[in-house]
Amino acid sequence: MYTTKRLINCHIELSNFCNAACSMCGRHNISNKAPYEMKIRKDVDTDQLSFNMFKKIFDDKFFNTFDLGAINMCGNRGDPITAKQLFEICEYLTQRSPNTVIRMATNGGLRTKGYWAKLGKVFAKAAKGSEVTFGIDGLKDTNHIYRQRVKFDKVIENAQSFIDNGGDARWQYLIFKHNEHQVDEAYELSQKIGFTSFVTIHTPRFAHTQKEDGKKRFRFQDEDFILETADPNFKDKTIAKKFIDSEEQE
């Protein structure tokens, strides 16, 4: 009835690797003069946690001391899906601490349908509230403008496989000028696929990196791109506005 354990939540970085090249991510540097070339930093893509390393952190002593309420696997510079032993880590958590809520964030562009089917089955066994957040910022013609190197069709295919196999998925949509007109269509697609929630974020990160004219320009792989902040009143123009979430969680 009573316990001396301390209830805590944890955020852990499983991997420093990522398939995407997002222009506002700390993985990249953009030159401060034209043509604003974006280059991947040399100090990324260096390491990840193995299953054995994970168990050393979350060992018997940890679980005898703490009650792990939730664990968040949202990389600052890497995508957790790149972790080679992700299945073993998640299954260990469901067995060692069945009441722990597992949350994960990804761009969704890596791995196969089979991989995501297997991950869906793992999450189906996890505590209620466990979910994977897919960062999808637009549709097929716009998602790649911010999430460079991520293929939209692949993301949707992976998300569908995860959902079809018991996983709860959350669609997170960063709002820019180039994708603000697609919020309703994206919301409708999320419902069709089976996402449990849909949230939009008008990211404040942008304000610290844009130029004086309100635009962020960058060149990547010999192509020029422009990011521009969304209409501040876009919330009033969408049928999905009741799902708007002002929290920054990219």
C-alpha cells in the first residue's frame, strides 16, 4: 500500500544518428551569408546506447530506488529509430517496469513496414499512454522542405504499419508559411490512418534564426529553400484548431 520509492520521469538519448537534415536542428551549421550553405556538423553521428548500456543505467538498483512513471526517447540530435537494439530496450522496459509509459519521437522515415509492425506490437504491450510521435510537417509536396532527406510516402507507410499492429501514434505538425494551408488536409489524413492525436506547433525556435525580412534561407544538396513563419492567426482558419498545442517539442 505504501512505498518509499521516488516517482520520476526520464528523458534518454538512445542515439546520436539521424537520417534527416532539418535546418533548425543543432546537427547542422548554416553559413551566415549567401548562399547560406547548410552542412552537417562533424561531431554528430558518433555513438548510441546498446542494450547492455541501457540495462546498466536502468538496473536493479535504479528500480529499487525509483518508480519510473514515464520515459521519453526524443533525441535532441538523433532519432531513436536509429538505435540498433531499440526492440530489446523497449521490451526490457515492458517486462522490467510494466507500468512505465514509453514515449518516443521520430521523423518516421527509417526502416521497413515489417520493422514498424514489430515495434507496434511492442508498444501494444506497454503501459497505457505509451505512444510514438511522428514529426510530419506537411504533405508530400511540403514535408521535405523542413525535414530534408525524409520521404513522405515512406513515413506514412511506416506509421500505418505501426498503427495497424497495435501502436498508438501522434502526428506532430510544425507550422510554417509553406505548409499552413495543409493543416486541415493533414488532420483528415491522420484520422484516416488511425493516429490517436494530431497537434500543431508554431515553433518559437524560428524567431532566433531567421533574417531581418522574416525568412530563413538555406541551401542543401545544391537546392535553395526558404522557411518563413506562419500567419499568427492560422489557428482560426483550420478545422483542426481544437488540437492545437502551443508546447514546443520538436
